[in-house]
Amino acid sequence: MANELEQKLKLVRDVNRITGQEIIQQLFHQVLELHGDRINHDDPALFSGIALFENQPVTILSVDRGTSLTERIEKNGGAVRASGYRKALRSVELAEKFNRPVISFLNMPGADASLESENEGQSLMIAKMIAKMGQLKVPNLAVFIGEGHSGGALAFANSNRIVMFENGLFSVASPEAMSAILRKETVSEVVPMTAGKLQKMGLVDQIIKEDQDVISQVNTAIKTWLDDFNNLSSNELIKQRTEKFAHVLAYWDKMD
Amino acid sequence: MSEMPEQALWSSCKYCGRHVHTEQWGLFLRCPFCGFPKRLTVEQRIEMTFDPDSFQKIDLNIKSKDQLHFKKYADKLTKAQQKTKHDEAITIGTAKIGNHLVAAGIMDNQFMVGTLNTTVGEGIRQIMEAALEQRLPLVLFVTSGGARMQEGIFSLLQMNTILAVQERLLDAGILNINILTDPTMGGASASFAFNSDYVLAEDHAQIGFSGKRVIEQTSGEQLPDEFQSAEYLLEHGQLDDVIQREKLKDVLQQLLDLHTAGDQNG
Ligand SMILES: [Zn+2]
């Protein structure tokens, strides 16, 4: 892998990387966590809760890898289990009912790969979450603090707006997995997965610079998103997502 | 099956490795030694499932290109096209099953393992839109190794863009039956495959989100032998039923009948 990508991976996977939890603490008030998939599990990899942003109630979803070894094990390194997607789905359904915009903070490898998740319908849960986020009648925003790959990250990223930290990554599979599948080919140079390239395609709408005060940049990004989408009807929100992703797919033809 | 090339008189069974003669495979291409169904070509699937000569192909809107300039991707596409005589890993059209006109999509695991890319995704959206427009039930034969890595994020974004059309289709009250065949994995499995009204699977098909090897490597778990088989998924409540291909046409017809039975009364 090229040095630039290795550098980014090192940064986003560092234990001291800023987490969704830190941003939540600094930018939101009255944070109330909501646990559980209502069946049998409470996936620690997926935080779900309600909070106030300024005076507006919002729903927050957050996935991070954990900031200590214990936390990393507990959070499964940020790999969300089938029960985590079930919890997330429950949370966004409530958000829709009570007209709360949805914000997701992401730094995760992708979805959990385990016997338990497969047995509990990982495929269907991811599909349901992607589908629901696309059809959501309230605005949604995905903030890539670090990386997020595969359908597991798309489940949150299928949103009206995508904001990405400048070292963030979003790909069909982790760079390691892609390199393994495509063998020796230099994946990072040809496959768009970095913030800059994804912005050029229209997938990432805004980049958070990591050399400035990131908290205030995220604050502004959330404010702008709410200003832009709060007054749209549910049909307009769904249409905007459809057009956004159709626009990105059209970029395929425009590449050299 | 009449179109099978001469040199393919003998072929080996993917599961037990035995060499099987064309005549021994029989009409439904099931291994006489181990009982596993052979992976089918699109033509074989069409012949087995739909009323004779009823399949009317719809041309795909777009063609695949090597836009990211991966070494060998263009070659792989050409080879797959020569091997399968199809442009991509999906064939779409309309067909009849016992006089029910349906919109049909047949994915092709012999074309780069049916991997989901820009063209395959567009083909699936195209047949879903056609089903919506003509208000036809959609019967989709799914098979896919997952997202096609050579098209990067563009392959990933097929998942949400297909789901957006599928949600409109389902909301419009159109019947969608998916038949998961060997293999149905990753990006296909975690998007449109399981999101239909009915999810059937062919016996012995491998179906899952992550590959077995990936699960073993990341979780270190011992996986049961039958893990991710259609039969295993049925036991875990994730399929409506597992149907042997010998009975599939009858089951599809029954399901279509059951969804139109009230129409005559109303
Ligand atoms: Zn055999």
C-alpha cells in the first residue's frame, strides 16, 4: 500500500483518535443513551441515544473502535453486530416517529464477521438499515471521523449529507481486504477511498481539516446541515438522497 | 441444455470432485454421486424455470468498463463475456411461469462469480423499474460473490441505490420473489437478496454475509460444516423455504397463483 494510505490508516486507528463520544460530550446536551435490540442483545459497538443540539432534539448513532484495550475488545473493534444494526434500526424508526434528525459518527472497520452475527441475520439487518436510512422521512448526516467500509458503514452513510475528516476513508472493503483480493495491485492509487477523491465524486460533501479546531468545524457542519434540511418535506429528503447517489454513480462514466 | 458445447461431455462436480457425464447429470444437473446441484448457466436456468420460449430478453442500459484501470480487469471482462456469451453477470427480461407473466432477473455466477458492479447494479434497477412500470411480479435469481472490488466504491453504492428502487417496488404492492442460489454473499446478500417479500433458496447453496475464511480469521471461531448452507439458514429462520430445483417451477407457480387467486373473486 502507498505511504499516504498507510499514514491515514495509522492515524484513524490510533487509540488517541478523537471519538464520536468526545464530540457528543462537547456538542450535545441532555444526552440519553438507549440500549438494546429488544430481543436479546445490547451491542456495545453501537451507541444509540437522544440529545439536544442547541435546542433541537436529535438522534445520535456512534461507532468507534474503543480507546483502551478493554474497550476495544468490548466494542469488537467497532465491528457492529447484527444486534447492533437491529438497535440502530429501532433508534432511527423512533427518530422518524418523533421527527428527530439523525447523526451518525463513524470510525469502524465494517460489520462484524462472526458465527453469531451470521446466525442472527447480519445480511438482512444491514439491508434493512441501508434501506431505512435511504427512505428516512427526517434528515440524516454521516460524519466519518475515521474509516468505514463495506455495507456495514453504508448502513449509516446512506444519508442526505456526508462529512469526512481529512484522513477519513470510505471503501467497498478495508484496504487490506482489497489488497488481498486484488493481489499485488496498488489499490490506494487507483480506487477512490480518501476524503479528497470522494469529495470530487460528490459522495463526500464536506471535509473537516485536522489541523484546526475539529470540534468547532463539526459544530458548524451540523448547524449547516440542519439549516439546509430541517425545512425539507419527507419526499424532498428522499429525493435528495436518490439524486445525490445517482449523481455519484454518474461519476463512473466521467473518470479517465 | 441442448446448447451445451460438445467438449463438455464430462465435467467434474464442484462438491465431490467426481467426473460426471452429461447424461448422468440429468435434466436438472444434479450430481448422481453426492446429490449437489451443479451451478447453472443463464440459459439452463431460463429453460428450467420458465415456460418454453417465453423469455423475452431486455437489453441492459449500460456496458461494463475498466474505469479505474486495474491491471487485467478489462481482460477478465472480455474472458467472462466470451465464456458466458453475456455482456455482464445479469440477464433480464420478461417470462412466463404457468401463464403468469413476470419480470425476471438471472444473475450469473459463471461471470466473475456474479459480482455486483455498476452494470449489474443498473441491470437489477432496470428490471425492478420495469416490474414497477408494467406492474409485473419480479422473480430474481440471485447469485453473487459480493461487491466487485475492481469498481471500488461504485460497486458498494449499488447496494443502497438498488435498495431505493426495491423499496419503491415493494411499497407499490408489487410481488418480489428472490431465489438465492450458490453463492449469495456480501454486498448482494446484505442488500436486495434478503429484502424481497419471499426469500427462497436452492438446496445446498452457500449464503452469508462474510466468507467462512474471513469469519475464522477475525473471530477465531470453529464453524459447523453445514454453516452458511441454505439448509442451515432455514434452520435459523432466515429463509421462507429451501426448494430443490426439480420442484422450483411448481413452487413459483403456486406462489404466483396464491397472489392472484383473490383477483378473480374481486
Ligand atoms: Zn458430486
